[in-house]
Amino acid sequence: MKPAATDGAAGRPVERRVNCPHCRGQAVYGPSNPWRPFCSERCRNGDLGDWASERFRLPAEAPPDGQLPPEAQ
Ligand SMILES: [Zn+2]
């Protein structure tokens, strides 16, 4: 069985690093980072907040009355 990727010296798995989607900084993508792929809890919360605000910013214009079919006659 081939060993998993290690850093050689310590024999520990190499921690992948990704760019934090929020601040574009370096974020550890591994078990040591519970907020992956974000670099911190703050970035994770901030990104979710941005997404939420974007998602719920849908146009909330009600259609004019004339376009609604008559419901009961
Ligand atoms: Zn970040």
C-alpha cells in the first residue's frame, strides 16, 4: 500500500493550502482548519453573510394587478 502524501520529515500529511474565498489570503485546507476553505471563522461568517445578502436581494416587485389572472369569479 502506497503511503499518502507526506512532507517526508515528520511523516505528517501535507496540509493543502487554498486561497480564502473571502480575503484571498492563505487558508489551510485540512483538519487543522475547521473553517476551511476559509482562513478563519471571521471570513467564513463574512462570506456567508455576503452570500445571504446577495441571494435575498432579489427584486421584490409585485406584478401589477392587471397581470394577475382573476382568482375567483
Ligand atoms: Zn480569509
